[in-house]
Amino acid sequence: MNKAYADSKTITVDEGVVTVEQIADDGVSVGGINIDTDFPWFIDALIVLLLVALVYIGKKFIDKFFEKKK
């Protein structure tokens, strides 16, 4: 997906010494894991939530499996 904006912008005004810097969004970062799919941030966050839900459901199935063995 092509981005319609530049990766970074810097605006400097000399007389008033005003500096504005804008950097590109690098996606979602959770626990040191970065996800950047070039989609909006909420799609990246949705992917993280789905992965967490998958791990949680997998844990529940494993717990049930070992509970039946007792």
C-alpha cells in the first residue's frame, strides 16, 4: 500500500526558532514486538488482539486436556 505522506517532515523557522518534526507511524508496538503492515494503526491493533485471543484459547484447550488426564 503506497503512503500518501512522506516518512518524515521537518519545519524550521529561523527568527522565532520554531522547529516542528513529524515522523512516520511505525505501526503498533506491544511488549517489544512491532507490527507494521502498512495498514492504519487500528488494523495493526486488531491483529495483536487476535493473536492474544488465539494464545488464550490455545491455553484453555491445553488446560482442559491436562485436566481430563487427572
